Amino acid sequence: MKVVFMGTPDFSVPALDALVNAGHSIVAVYTQPPRPAGRGKKDRKSPVHVRADELGLEVRCPKSFKVVGAESDFASLDADVSVVVAYGLILPVPVLVSPKFGCLNIHASLLPRWRGAAPIHRAVMAGDSETGVCIMQMDQGLDTGPVLLREATPIGPEDTTGDLHDRLAKMGSSLIVDAIDRLDELEPKVQPEEGVTYAVKIDKAEAKIDWKQAAEHVDRQIRALSPFPGAWTEINGDRLKLLRSRVSRGVGQPGEHLGNFEIACGSGSVQVIEAQKSGKRPMQADVVLRGLTLPRYLD
């Protein structure tokens, strides 16, 4: 098929590769424009942009589809279908209906649960037992379109958002190829009205750990915000990101260091498995502790 691919972050790249490997003709790749990044604040291409360049594909980076000519340029591609994966721009109706089979979105949740910007983070933070991927026909709403295919995966007790990100990206890439191969036979299923939740964008203010919370809450916060933005605690005036953890049964005052890297919470305790000092790479907890003495109590 003639496919327009629309995506921006790392999560989108496996789907682009899968469509190319399946033999589809990618007539254009739409992605967010290069933006200043890094210490030098030089313009940096998105991961999708970089991969599309490597594949020799045409790349388009409109800042908005409100720009004169953007909609007509899209329509001129005469695509059979558009695949949208974490693109980041609102698509107007003329774009949604332009391809023969419309626009298909790879969404990283089991819709209608966790519509919106941060479905993986919110599923982990809420303590969901499973998540998954849906292939959805896009409409004007926020992740409200009918679902063509879905696949679930369990959320393990030590899974982080990063772990699930990679797993779901791979699942989505396989599922979108299957969906396109079977477009003529798949029956879109309207999402139920019950069970709708919204995955609002992660606010950095959510990242500071409150040791007065129950261990289960703190553990989910650590895993949900790993690797980004990273749940943190302050030690000797410096922030330490905690990236992996598990719930333990230690008893003590909230924030009390119980030995190794086990910290008491409002109830129970959390065993930190992996952490990251400012400007350093993530390290196993025992390695972190070789160069860091934890105070008796963490704030």
C-alpha cells in the first residue's frame, strides 16, 4: 500500500521499520521539526526523522496543518492509509479523511483506558495489572475512534515505563502490519463508554518522592517515572534519581534508611535496585552506595 507515516519519538521508529520491511511504499514521513536540544541547544532531528533519512524516505516537518498548503500537500500524496504513532500534531478533518482507508493510530493502552498523552506512565503509576496496544481508526476526538485490533501484555511487579515502552513499541509495529494486511476484513469496534480514563501529561512536580506515602505508591512512582523524568529524592543537597525498585516489608519512620538501599515509607518499605546521580549513568544500587553515604533519614 501507499502509506504516509506520521511519528516523532523513539516509540514510533519500530513501526516505520516494520512497514518498510513488509514491502509497503512509504510515500512520505511526517515528523516534528528539528528543535534545540543538548547543552549547545543546536537543532536536533527527531528519532523518526533520523531513521527516515537513513532509509532514504521523503521527510516533511510542518509546524502545523493550519499553514497554507499543508492540507493540499498531504492530499496530493494520494495515500491508501496513514499510520500515526505519537506524532504530536492535531490532524484536521481533511487530513483524517484524505487517505482511502483513513488514518490509523498505534496507541499504547487498552482503550478506552488511558486515552491521552502518557498512557504507559499512568498505567504503571495506577498499579494496572496489564496494558497493551490498540490499532485505532482516528476521528476528531482524543483517542476516541473505533478499534481494529488490540493486544495485551502484563505489567510485572518490577516493570518500568521504559521496559513497557520498548515492549509496546515492538508489539505495535507487528500489529500495524497485521492491521494493514487485513483492512478489508477487519471490523472496527466502537469503544465502550464505560471505563474511560485520561492519561494526562506527566508534570515534573510529580517526580519528588514523598516517603510518607505507602511503599506501594512510592514503588509505582519510581517505576512509572523511569527513565524520564525520574522520581527523585534529595541527599546532601543533590538530587538522586531512583529508577528501579521493589516493595519490601521493612519497618521504620518514613524516609528512614534501613540498610543497603532500603527506605521505610508510610507503610512498608522500598528496596531501591537502580539509581542515577546527577550527570552520571544509571547504576545498580550497590554501586551507587560505594560512593555515597545515605543519611539516616531521607526528606
